[in-house]
Amino acid sequence: MFLKKLTQNSPITIDYYKNGDIKTCKGLVYRLDLNEQILSLKDEKQKAISIRLSGIKQIY
């Protein structure tokens, strides 16, 4: 299950769908909102990125 990857304190790479396109993002998890089903990451430049859990294709 991909939730195990989210608990580690190391950068992860996520492939996800957004507006029909597949995108890739690398960063650290800083928030996981299970009520809203949103995962928030901060990339190398400390830019916040929010991803819907239903749009995640792969985490590595």
C-alpha cells in the first residue's frame, strides 16, 4: 500500500493525473488530509503541491 511510503521522511516521486494529463512530482509529504482526500507535498524549491488521492497513479 502506498501509505507506507508517505510515512517515511524521505523524498518521494508521484505520478498522478491532473486534468487528463499525467504529471510527475518529487518532494516531501507535509500534509495528508484524509477527509478531503488530498496529499500535499513540498518540492525542492519549497513550493506546495496538492494532489487528490484518487488521481495518484504510482508512488516510488
